[in-house]
Amino acid sequence: MAAPSPGEASKLGGPELTPVGAERPGNAAGTIPAWTGGISKLPAAYEAGMHHVDPYADDEVLFNITADNIEEHADKLSEGQKALLRLYPSWRMQVYPTRRSASYPEWVYDAVRTNATTASVIIEGKGGVAGSNVSSPFPIPESGVEAVWNHILRWRGIRVSRSFGQAPVTRKGRYTVILALQEWVFPYGDHPESDLRQKFPNILLALKSKIIQPGLVAGDGTLVLEPVNRTRDPRKSWNYNQALRRVLRAPYIANDYPALNADGLRTVDEFDMYNGSPERFEWQLLGKQELYIPYNAYQIDGEGQTASDILQTKHINPDLARYELHRVWVVEGTLKADMKHVYSRRVFYIDEDSWQIAAMDNYDLDGKLWRTAEAHAMNYYEVPVLWSTLEVYYDLQKERYLVSGMDGQRNPYRFSDEADPREFSPNALKYYIR
């Protein structure tokens, strides 16, 4: 796969392409506007440390998509979205005006422009990416695996502290919220000459997490070090078990292993929609389409939103979900013949303005649609960065779902540029938990 020519790469940030590779103009119908820089200033009512003020609070619902009018919108719905509408008559999608709000710091745009002509996929071993820095390596992708790497390596800040509420919901609507505190640091996302980058030279992210409720699992914790070049270094992970008071290696935290505290409703590699090595699937870039996806999810992330506000029987509260029409890259992954996974096929719908997987459909080993998921994203405009605030994973066969990311009753995401690598070691995990 040849890198884009300097002439092609020069289009980034010009009249044709945004700095991250999206189409700058709107669509012919006028239902998708041109990208004009995204959110560039803070809302007047916003103050640092508070939950985010909705900059589009005055927008009104254009229309609802329900089980009764699926066919009118079928070309702009994923198979998973159609299945949800047909399965649950109480579910609907509230469609709002499209706001292309994604924006990033200028130095991140500069890095993406450079990546366009220097980055390459590492095919040998576990794979990885070489020659890239800071953010998505392939803003003008030529293959499916390049688009997948764009999601995996997209910029999400340098350090993030957040509370993280997760709830597996039963068929009857019952749930227990598992609440954790998390610290993320992204060495890859820092300036190449930074101290953090020098001390973590091949690390995409380091994540430590501790559970604070419910009591049955409170005090358990996890540390993960995620590499960029997986042929050079494997993922390293540890668990702290409160009962044993020991930190233990956890090499199983990868791929299709059932995610912790998710009641079998999500695999490890579905965290953040998709993570880890893409090696088990053959990826095909199917092109672009217009799709209704969750976007500008300020309402569902609003201060004071409780689990009972968000969670309903069978699905989340449709009154809190905002859908908009956006262009997405469609990428299909087919399980390789010599590989194992619980999914035989996966389809990702990747937002062109952020490289965030906005929706995905996963198929079982018989080729039947099994699970579908959506990332409710918004611009954390104090940074700025577009990232999901809530992820919803639906199991269509069990008629259950999992919600990850609830934080309305706790502190919102807190971004900073300060990070000490010594905080992200197995020994440090023990002290973090205590």
C-alpha cells in the first residue's frame, strides 16, 4: 500500500479535505453541511470543571425514525439500527440538524498531515504502525486496516481522569451500576520530544482503573499498557485482586475474552468500540455512506443524569439520544481462516470527521447478526477533542444491553498535559487502589 503522494497529502486542510481527511464540503442535498472548523470557542456558560454545556440546546428534532418508517430511511441506517427498531417498538431515533462539531488543536492537525506521507502498516508478527505520531496515521486511507488503525490511534488528549459507570441491563430492565475511577495517559498522543514520549516510546496508552462500587468488587483494579508496534512489544496487563491483595499478570485481557463486569455482553476488544491488534480479521474498505449516528451527546452526558434516567427496559432512553446525519467510512472485517474469535464478521461505521467508530455490527459464527453497538460522542471543547461519552452494546439474541461511560452524577472528564510514567506500573497500581 503506497502512501499518498505529496500532492494528495497537500489537500489536507484545503478546500477539498479537512485536516483529518474528511470531505470538507457538505452533501448535495444540504442535509450535511460543510465543515467550518468545528467548535472553536467555549460556550459562554461553560466554566472549567463543570459538566459540558450543550452548545446546540436550541436545536429541535427534525423527525423520528421508528419501526413504522424504517424503509423511508433504510439507506441511511446500519443493519444493527434496523434490527433494533424492528425488535423494540418502543425504540426510536430522534434526528437533529447535523453539526460537524469535531475539532482538534492545530499541532494535532500538523501531525496528521505529516503522518499522511510517512506512516506505514507493519504486516509482520502482531502488526502495528511505523512512522506516525500523535494521531491517526492514514488520513487518506487506501485499505480497511488503515482505517481501523485510524480509529485505534486517533488523538484523545494526553491525560484523562474520569469516573466510569457501567451497567449490564437484564431483559426485565434490572441492573447494578459498576462504578470505577480511571486514569488514562496517551504517550503516543504527546509531542514526540516530550518526556512522557521518551519514557514510553512504544506505548499508545496506559490505563489504570479501580472499582469503587458495588461492594462485592470494590477495590479490584486493572492496569493496561497498550503498544503501537505490537510486533516489538505485546500488550501488558495486570489485575489487582482485593481479596488476595496482590497484583497479578492478566494476559487474557485481549481480543474476544469476555470483558470484566459486563455480564458477557461485550468482548475486551470492543472497549472504546474497538481496540487491540487487528490481526485476526481481513479488513476491507467498502467506501463511504451517509448514516444517522449518535453525535453531540451533551444531553445524555448532562450533569445530574442518573442511571435511572438513561436506562430503560430493552434500550436506553430515546429522549436523551441525539442522532445526526454524517458521512462514515464503512469497514468490514472477516475472520481469518486460521484465527479464532466469537465474531465471524464485523462492520465498522467510522465518523469521517474524527475517526471514531460511531456504530458497529457484529455477526456470530453462523453469520447471523448478533450484537450492535453505538458510541454517543461529543466534542470536549475545552481541549478540544471528539470522543465518545457513552457506549451502548446491544445483544440482539439475548435481548439485553450494556451501557458504559455514565458519569452524570460524578466529576466529568478532566483533561491535562501532565503525566508521570511512574504512576503506571504494577507497583503503582497497588497504591492507587489503596
